[in-house]
Amino acid sequence: MKKNVLIIGAGGVAQVVAHKCAQNNDVLGDIHIASRTLAKCQAMAQSVREKNSLKVPGTVEAHQLDALDVAATKALIEKTGAQIVINVGSPFLNMAVMSACIETGAAYIDTAIHEDPAKVCETPPWYANYEWKRRAECEKAGVTAILGAGFDPGVVNAYAKLAVDDYFDRVDEIDIIDINAGSHGRYFATNFDPEINFREFTGRVWSWQDSKWTENKMFEVRKDWDLPVVGKSQSYLTGHDEVHSISQRLGIPNVRFWMGFGDHYINVFTVLKNLGLLSEHPVRTAEGLEVVPLKVVKAVLPDPASLAPDYTGKTCIGDLVKGVKDGKPREVLIYNVADHKQAYDEVGSQGISYTAGVPAVAAAMLIAGGEWDVGTMANVEDLPPRPFLAVLDRIGLPTWLREGEREERLDFSDSARPAVNG
Amino acid sequence: MKKNVLIIGAGGVAQVVAHKCAQNNDVLGDIHIASRTLAKCQAMAQSVREKNSLKVPGTVEAHQLDALDVAATKALIEKTGAQIVINVGSPFLNMAVMSACIETGAAYIDTAIHEDPAKVCETPPWYANYEWKRRAECEKAGVTAILGAGFDPGVVNAYAKLAVDDYFDRVDEIDIIDINAGSHGRYFATNFDPEINFREFTGRVWSWQDSKWTENKMFEVRKDWDLPVVGKSQSYLTGHDEVHSISQRLGIPNVRFWMGFGDHYINVFTVLKNLGLLSEHPVRTAEGLEVVPLKVVKAVLPDPASLAPDYTGKTCIGDLVKGVKDGKPREVLIYNVADHKQAYDEVGSQGISYTAGVPAVAAAMLIAGGEWDVGTMANVEDLPPRPFLAVLDRIGLPTWLREGEREERLDFSDSARPAVNG
């Protein structure tokens, strides 16, 4: 049983996490928000108070923190008494924040893989480059560290484990499909930090096929789907965190990730990439100024958080799982549909931030309740999926299943333990 | 009678000017090349020697110069004994170089209108914002200052004057058409300094129609042409220097400029412009660095000079003139066709630089010979066009005329004075 949460980060996802923690502060206790920019944290705390998000009277405090400074993070964890750290800051921070958790014994949760600013798309499996090297360290310290507990990675990993546990005798392939059918009304914008967004797509695309790593280029392999609610959707084989864990932890021979991209996104991306404007390596202007082009592109694009008020439409993210059950071939789609406007009305962020932030809070609640407080490092598919999906169903992200003509909202109410229900 | 030339600039056009001056050093005397970067000037001097471009034994010297420093430019003019300055550096330098010429009595030639780095597409007529304000100053000092003596502006202004003088009783409209049907083989590149190139297109498009200034947006008005040699060509109404002088100096009621753009150029331009990457105003990165986006775009694009070796194909630039002759409607196209590879083989630059640089040298030769040494400020259409076109015919840019089915190379040999012929 742990309580009191320190949220690190001040973007759209942190905003969701702050609100959702507040809505469940009977379980989670005090809420602390920290990032480089104090004003952003204060604005979030203010938003939580304005929307009356706190379930029971309690603490919401803003702090200034450079989370690359392990000693400073450690001091803040100790000062606040936070036993759970939800790291939704830049993925460049992950290893530093994890160190602070290991040193203090606080549980660690993140939603995206660690990245080195100077590298893109490293050798697979990505988790083996940074996170998994520290598993023994977490185990020795008895520290719970849950990796990639957003939607994708995160919920889609739980869907994969659910399929393995409950729907199949043998899973042959999982296609994770992420379609944002929403519209922000701008000429062009990314749904989260443009720098991180573009870095996902400028390097090699790794997928796990026939039990080995397969390399493609971005926008090389297209696949169209007919999905619930959002309908016909075009997507491209894309590298993504969860491919690097599900393939290794669940032993499934084919794990692919498909991200939806419209032609306009691809055109803008292609122009920027071909010109060299998405490079993470500095160039020198005629005036002698050294500058990383990608950081300038980030500076001219809309702040993703600014898109939320005008965002309309829905997202559909899920796992298309194929395999065998009772000797017969089976295919199920396990998925969630989220609505941008509904997310904004509830927590002041758009749907992409909502789907990424809510699961991290569900994970925190399961650590608070003990079910997921495993005292070591775990990817989401290492943990029991049903309690997680039960909490998600209750706090805003229900799970649906489509099999043939049949579509149903899955019921996990028998998986929800009293402590989690508050 | 003036001699000895100081060339300011070190790009592709300066390279052409240096070679062409060398090929005519019997008329022009010593050749001095100066820019911020001494090494570039030395490389040009070296190229002149390697290609044996000097017609008669003579001087070719490189100098380091910050041409914004009027005193330094004045000192260099005095030290070198240059009586003619060909300014083919950045258009940000024009007024400073003109000051140095007025103070020393040297003749001044440029090929593009003066620009203020902080402004784009100022109020028309552009020449009235900077150049024409100094006409009295030139006149008083007896200094010859020839404005916009490249191809466009420059030769197309002479074509306009030739049409008025020799082909029409009344000219009603001039459409200046600039088509580059060449290919550089790169994903994207500009043919001269990207910063200056893009600045031409990010602001308002001014044209002179029905004797008044008309404002459009870039890529708003398209017109397709069937031109000699290059064939069917798509173009867009574009703002350009010569519209701002021909309209005022020759009293023609319609003067428009059409620049050829392929769909790929327009797509790249549109993406960059809509994202804000062509802005001349600084933005601040998340790390706090102040940077002008356009200067970063310039830094990632190919150096225009680097395109020359692989450039193939031709340019076609000319004036489509409509009016009345002997009581009947008349329409003629006066034009030149240049070849990228031929230009590179001769002077080491591509065709766009060639067409811009050769006319400036022709103007220098006419100042040296006296015909254009008018002792005041002049746009090209203020001066007799036939001697200019005669020199151009001889040094690489012949003039053609198309009227109905008839196409002929115009013969100006009776206009060439002995001094110009060397």
C-alpha cells in the first residue's frame, strides 16, 4: 500500500494525469506536480481546483524541478512524501527519474521509452538499451517500476496479455493499430511534443515478424483497416515501444504497430525530412549560429496543448489478435474508442493526451492498492491485465471486443478489488 | 571612359561576372573580387586562371571586405583604382556599396533591388523606397549608377525599351516570363541564395495593371505559356523588381511578371511557409535559443553554387509585348534561351547565375566604352537598349524575337560601337 503522487511533466498528458489523480485522491493521497517551468505546474494545479476535480479534500501542489538532477528529484520525493512517481515528462528524463525512485524506494511509472537526445531508433529491442539493464537494480531495491503505462505502450500491452490469457490457446500475430480520426483544425500540428513525435519516424521502422527483427522505412508499408466507429482508416507500419516488449515478454512470433497517417501529414513530414529539417544534429547558419533544425521546427509548430479546445472526433486504438482457440483459428480486435471533445470537457486535454494519461493513473491506483506493487521492474504485459482494465473501464477508458459481427464492451467488474474501488 | 572593375560578392553570379570580366579585360582592365569570405574570392580568381579566361594578360586579385562598411569599401576602391563596381553580393548591401561609389566617383552596377533584412515586399514602387531617393545625389556627384542590370531585372527592361522604340506605336501590356526548364537532380534547391529567393515569395505580389498597383497572393494567379525551346510552361504572377521600374519609367499601363514554378516547388514552399519556417522574424526554441527560421532553412538547403555541375536543361526568359503598330494590334515575344550545361562548361556556374551575371558585365563594358556612362542614376530601360543587346549577343546572351509563326535572332551589329568591340 503506497500513497501520495509526484507527477513529473507539464504537457497535455501531465494535465490529464493531474486531473485523474485528483478524481481518485481518496486512493492516491496528496498530489504534487513538478516540471522545469513552475508556472505550467501552477496552472495545472489551478485547473484541478477550478474543475473541482478533487474527490475528497486534499493537497495539490506545484513545484519547480529539473528532473535530470537526480539529487533534486530525490529531495522533492522525500520532501513531499510521494511514494508513487508518475513520470510524464520528456522521455529524455526517464533514467534520471528512475534513479531517484530507486534511491528513495518510490514506485516509478512512465508512459514512453527512454531516449537519448543524440540518437534515434536504436537497436531492438529498445527496452534492452536502457530500462531492462536496471531490472536487477529495481529488484534488489524492491522498487516497483512500471514501464510504458500509457495507452500505446500500456493498455495495448494489457490487451495482448488478455488475449493470451483468455481468448487464445496460441497467439500467432498481434497488429496494434492506432488511429486518430480527430481534427484539430490547424494547417499542421503534432498531438504531442513535435520533437518526440518526429523522432519516432525519422529512423528505421522495426517490427517483429516470424520471430525476428525486420527493418523497413517509414511510410514504406501501408495497410488500410475498417475499424469500429472511425471506419476506413489508412495506416503505416511504424516503430513503437510496445513491439519491443510484447515480442520478447509474451513470445508471440509477429508483433507489428500501425499508425494512422493522412496524406497531408505524410506530405509535410516528407518535405521536412527530405530537406533535413527533422535532423537532431546541429547545422550552422550563414551567421555562424549552431542550431538543431528539429528544435526550430518544434518552435514554429503549435503547442500541442493549445489544440485541445478545438479538437473534435475520435480515436480508435487496439490490438488485432490472430491465433488458435480450441483447435480453430480465431481473430479478435480488442480496442478502445475515445472522444477528443469529451476529454477536453473533463480534464482540459485532447483525446491523445487523455488516452496516454489515464492508464498511468490506473497503474498508480493499482500500486496504491497493492495489486501491481510488485517490487521490481515490469512491462504492462508482465502484470495481470484484468484489474488494470477494470480500473480503466471505471475511470474513462472502457475496453471493447469485436469478433466477427459481434461487438461488446468487456466487463471486468469481477476483477476490481475493494482497495481499488476506494 | 572608365576601367578597372571591383566585383563585390562570391556566389554563383559573382563567379560568372569574374569570368566574363576576364574574357573582356582588354576593355575592362584590372579585375578585383571582394567579399566577406576571402577564400571564396581566391577560389574564383583561381578558377579564372584555370579556365584561361583572361583575354589579355592582366590582374585578377581577391580581397576580404565587409561591404556594409562604407569606409572599407571606399578604401578598397581607392586602393585598387577601380572605376567600375559590380555589386553582386547580398541585396542587403546595395545602399552601402552605392555610398562608397558616390564618395569615390566610381560607377555602380547592381542586379537586384536593395532589401532591408527586416522587411519583405515593401510598398510599390520598390525603387522609390531606397534607390530613387538617391538619384539627385548621384547626379550631383556625376556618378553613373545602373540599377538592376542582370537578366530580370535588366535585359528584360532593355527588351521592353526595344519594343517601345522599334516595334510599337503604343505598348499596352508587357508580361515578363521567366521559365527555368532545367533540372538540378536534387530533392529541392533554390537557384540562388534561398533566403533571398524565398523572401521574394512570402509577401504580397505586386503587379501594375490598368495603370495602378494590384495586390495578389503568391500562387494565386496561374498562367500557362507555350514558349520557344522549353515548350508548355506553368507560371504564377510574382512580384519582381522590374515591374516597379518599367511601369513608372516607360508609362506602360500593364506590367506583370510571371515566374515558372513546378508543383513540387510549390508544395515544398507551401509547407515551409504555412509552418512559419520562411519567416524572417526570430523564434525561440524550447532551449531558449533565438533563431530566424528562414536562416535555418537556408542552412539545410544545398548551396546553390553546388548545383552547377549536374544542372541540365534550358531557361527561357523574355517579354511578351502587346500593343499597336501602324494602327493594327501587334504581339511580339522578345526572349533569350540559355543552357545550364553550356554555362557551367564556360564559367563554372549554372544558367540562372549566367543569365544574371553576363548582363552586369555588358553594362560595365558600356560604361567603360562611354555609351552608358551617363553620370547619374539609371534603370536599364532609361538607357539605349541596342548597344546593350549588341554586347550581350556577342558575349553569350543573344536576343530572339517571335511574332506569329516567325522566330528570328535579332541582329544588333550596327549598334555596336568600336570601343565596345575592343
